[in-house]
Amino acid sequence: METLEEQIAALKKDRRAVILAHNYERAEVQDVADFTGDSLELARKAATADADVIVFCGVYFMAETAAILNPGRTVLIPDPTAGCPMADMITGEQLRELKTRHPGAAAVCYVNSTAEVKAECDICVTSGNAERVMARFPKDREIIFVPDRHLGSHVAAKLGTQYILWPGYCPTHARLTAKQIADARAAHPGATVMVHPECPQEVRDAADKCLSTGGMCAYARESPDTEFIVGTELGILHRLRNENPGKTFHPAAQLVCPNMKKTTLEKVRDALLNMETRVAVPEDVAMRAKRAIDAMLAAG
Ligand code: 13P
Ligand code: SF4
């Protein structure tokens, strides 16, 4: 009897498929993936994948981004109900209405948004490139930033400006408190505190580093620090510990994104076996959303 991992490996070869996984996926799912990364790294991989099929282990907007960047390829999501509540906090209609109230403003969306919202935007950003991309706008330019008010206010503060923010947020990161950071520091004095920009401001202020998940992996690898407190979803600990055997990582709190945990090895196997569920984006929406994603990828 073949293991699930063996079944997945065989099916992957038959289908000429590549498996991409986000840093928050279950450890065993990360282990069968060809590439694990943050939203920006996964978008880049999706854009250059040499495969007929992309199995995207993450939440829906990520698979949708991969589908938009690969109109000729099949993109499968093992569990199509794995959504991102933050992405669903604004609709295309709500953004259109906001734009009519600020007619001269540029519209920027966090990649954690639906294709319909991306289609209304000039450019999108991820937590890995937001500061770099937003620095290209003149300081006095009016900018609408959706849906994450925390990432938006973090970048605006870094660049010494203000944006018109949508009140969206990540329910998982919103649970982290400054008190939990203080308690973790007291338990592990000397450890470097890394948090995600989706955390509330008082948590970001209490941290040493505010980084995307890919940024956390790079920082842990490259810095001389050996002990870290990690303020983001628990799934990333698997990668941090694997890549840095001599270093110690403590979760700041038990943060779990239930949607990221919906993807299991059984569902990855079934996705490849049944070639389901295919991610499809209406062509006109995909075309307009692609402009915003391409603008981001071109910005570096
Ligand atoms: P990253 O791009 O930093 O991986 O963030 C994606 C995300 O959904 C964080 O909650
Ligand atoms: Fe969305 Fe938050 Fe889950 Fe990231 S962690 S996918 S922002 S709900």
C-alpha cells in the first residue's frame, strides 16, 4: 500500500504538476510541496512555473492570483472553501463606490483581495514588497489602500504619509496583543521579536521586526540572532525550525488560520487524481486584475 506522499509524487509526475504551498500550511503539506513561500514568492513562482498543472496549497485569493498569471495552465485548489476572511471584507462594488468619492486617488490593494477588487486597482502589493512599491508614489498623491488597515497604516507610517484606509483586518493576527509580546519577552529575555504587518499597531510597536512570512524566514537565516519570538500563524514554525536547526523559535501566541489548515494530504492527492477544484476567473475580470498584479511584479 503506497503512502499518501508516494501517491502524490506519482500523480504529480503523471500530470506534470507542481505543488506550491504557503508558509502557514500544515507541515506535511509543506513537505510535499515543490516550493513553500510567502504571497510574493508564490506569485513569482506561479508566473514562471514550468508545469501543466499548479496545485495551490493556500487560500483562495492566492490560487486565483496563480490562475490569473497562468491563463493557459490548470490551477487546482485542494479545498475551494479555504478562503481569506480579510479578502472578503471588501467587494468590487464597495471599492468602486469609494473610488467615486475620491476621483483623483490611486487605488492600491493588498494581494489578500478578490480578483474583482484587484480588477479595480492600479497596482497590488504584498506584505513582502508593500513599502518598496508604495515608495514609488509621490508623497502628496491621494491613495486608497484596501482591505488591510493594519498593513496600510504600517506602510504609511514607514513612509511618513497617510492613506485612505478600508477597515479590513486579519482575524487571526488581530488576536495577538502587546501583553502577549511582553509576556513572551519576559519568558525569553534577549530573543528577537518578529511580527507580521497584519498585526495591530500596538503589537507592531512592541516588536523588533515587522516582516512578511518570507521576510521572517530570510531574517532568521541571515541574522546572527539565535532566539526568536514569532508573532504570526503557527505554520511558519515548521519552516523556521527546519531551515535553522541551531536556532530557537517560540510562538508569541497560538495563532491559527483555520482556512490555511483546511488543506490536507488527502485533499492534495484527490485534487491531482480528480483534477479538481479548478480555479477559474471570468476573462474580463482576470484581464483587469492581471494589470494590477503585473504592475506589482514589474515594480520588483
Ligand atoms: P505573507 O505574504 O507574509 O506570507 O502573508 C500572507 C498572509 O495571508 C498573512 O496572513
Ligand atoms: Fe487571511 Fe489572516 Fe489567514 Fe492570512 S492568516 S490567509 S490574512 S485570514
